[in-house]
Amino acid sequence: MSDLAIVWFRRDFRLADNPALDHARNHHDRVLAVYIHDPDAMGDWAPGAASRWWLHHALEDLADRLADRGGSLVLRAGPAGDQLQQLVEETGAAAVYWNRLYEPAIVERDKRIKASLKGAGVEVESFRAAMLFEPWELLHGDDEYYKVFTPYWKRMQSDWRAVSSRPEPMDLDGPSKRPASEDLASLDLLPDVDWADGIRDRWEVGELAGRRRLKHFVEDDVERYAADRDRPDLRGTSSLSPYLHFGHISPVQVVEALEPSGELPGGKGPLTFVSELAWREFSTLLLFHEPQITDEPLKDKFADFPWRSRSDYADDLEAWKRGRTGVPIVDAGMRELWHEGWMHNRVRMIVASYLTKNLLIPWQEGAKWFWDTLVDADLGNNTQGWQWTAGCGADAAPFFRVFNPELQAEKYDPDAAYIHRWCPELEGLDIKALKKLDDDEREERGYPPMQVDLKGSRERALEAYQDIKG
């Protein structure tokens, strides 16, 4: 048994069910936990402002959790490969372990780092920790990846293997001499102007917080999940997405919470929720196999889609970002996003459809805004979600499916409770009265006029689609 192993934490900020940490403890006497701040490795998709806020507090939580068990967290900044080589030289570490990520730029960087460390005689191994199935595991018989979700989900169910989580360590022995570490504040993750009050009020960051959220969801909400998940007025979703993204909890832990045997859960609510985990994995699979989709439509014909020019839509885009479109359900969603760093999934689809189809603004603009403002901003989910709504991705909604935001609000926010929460200037108006708001009452209430006519803008979008349909 060799002496010291480095465990490189990336987006797996937990001690329980952490395969890299578990392997290091089982095969080495001592463990050095390291986080390396290397945002340049993500290229154009370095973490946005809301994600950086969460990351700061996730690192605080991880450091505290490690300290409680006799360990510590070493922080470094700069190119990860250089920092790992330096740490190996400083500590004499025999091995470096990490859990896999799947963003294209990260995959290529990790390949280079692994080859370099192995060339220097260091043992290197990476592990599956963020997914139930790797992106290369569930393939067609002709070794092609799935481009449609439903057959992918059926395949996942048929190939299901019982999962079992790893317990968290009760003690951690670190190196005899701890290497130098950056101060967390020096990573400059928090905003210069503190705009995060709403996010702080909404979220508790950390591993134990994630476990509490999961426990609450399983005990109180999951049985109603299939019926309530589309209702933003009920908070019928799990709110687990940031905890999964930052690895405070693992998908294996989620499955075990739903079904302790680790088998595929039964019951409509639990199984529906596991299908949402499958959507998350499907999105990662698409990004892994089609890395260009962060910026380019998966369906080639949409490269020629006649979007409006930026000079023409700049003001409309800004109004959309600030929740000043004059469409109540859209404005409620955009204000929720700005205030809490999160938005209900049904409303995400509504605001995305409105931007891309009613305003005819490129989906990439929306994807960038979500990336900067969501605490659960995930490159696969974000990209897939926007391409799905815009009609240009895999398994996409047909372009002619234009969400009518008024009908969506009537169906999913029937008492206008969600709208009233985020648009208090509309308090007292029921869902039918909201549809009849005239310009005078809007002005009196301090609420903006409609940016566009919903029916006319839908017809404009369909005409634009006809230009590329052939």
C-alpha cells in the first residue's frame, strides 16, 4: 500500500458516495484533498456568476466537512495539469484520482493530464460518480448514441443495474506536511456588489443540505411529483438540481432514497422522477457526442434560420432578462430567476419559447443568460433544454409548437399565485383578468405593455420556419 494519494475534487463536493475518495482511502495510507480553480479550462463556458457564488460556499462546506474528519482542503489556482504536477512533486504522491466530468473541453483537458501524469510514473484513475450510466454505455446495436429520449429511457430501464452508495469516511489522514493553499477569497468567486440576498434566502449550500432536501422530497413530495411537477404555484419539483450539479448528492443516493434496494423504483411519482434523472443523463450524452451543440443547432437546417438581428432585438432581450415583457407568466419566471438563481422547469420552457418564437431571438442568447444566472447551470441540460424548445435539437419539440404563455398560465398557475408572487403589481387580478389587461391599467399599476402580439408573433415565427423547412 503506497503512502499518499491526491484526490482532485472538481464538482463532486461530498464525502459520501465519492468513488475517487473511497478508492484513495482503500488503497493508500494518507489522502490529500485538492480543488484547483481553472475556469479557463471550460473555454467559453466558464462558470457564470450564480454558479461561482454557489461554488464559493460549496468549497467552504467541503473544507469544513474534511476538517471534521481530520483532513483539509488544499486550494490552488491555475492550469490544473501544472498544479497537479507541482503537488505531486511537493508531496511525493504516488497517485492522483478524480471523478469524471463530461463537458467536451474538460474531457480533452483530463486526457492530457492523465497522459502527462502517467508519463511521470504517477498512478492515475478516474471514476463514474455523477451519472448512473456513462455516455458511452447505452448505445444502439450499431454503436450509435440515442438521439431520441424515449428509446433511451426504455433502454435504461431494461439495462438497469441495482446501485449501492459508498459510506462517507469517519476519519481522514492527510500528509505529514500540508502543501501551501490559496485563500478561498483569493479565487474571487463572490460578486463585488452583493446581489445574492435572494439566493441566500432560497438556498442552503452543502452536502448535508442536499441530503436534507432529498429526504424532504422523498418523505413529503415524491408521491405527488408526477401530478404537481408542472405547477410553479405549488413548488411541486424536487429543487435538487443544484445539489446534483455540484455533486453534494449523487444520482445513486437519489435512487437509494427512492428505493433502498437500489433497484429501479416503482410507483408513478418515484419512477417519473427517475425519468427526469434520465433526461439529465440524456442531455450529458448529447453534449459528449456532439460537443458543437453549445453554440450550433444540432439540426443543420436551423443554421440558416432567419432570426432577428441583434441591433433589432437588443431592447427586447433586455426587457426579457429583467422580467419586463408585459406577459405575466414570462415576467414572473424571469424575476424568479434573477432573485433566486433558479426557475421552475415548466416556466423555463415557457420563457424559452417566448424568447425564441414570439420574439424571434436566437436560442443562444437565452442559453447564455441562463448560464450566468442559474445556480444549477449545467452545460448539457442548459444546451439541450434551449435546443429542445427552439426546435433545433435532438428529440426537439416541433418548431410549430409555440407555447401560448396565457394558456400555459391558465393551466399551470390557475389561481395566478405564482404570477402574484413575482409580479406584485398584478395582485388582485385573477387569471382571466390578466388576459384582458389594457394599456391604461398596465400603466396605472406600473406594469409594462406587451412587447408583441402573441398571435401575430406566433404567425411570424411559423413563416420564418417555412423559410428553412424545405
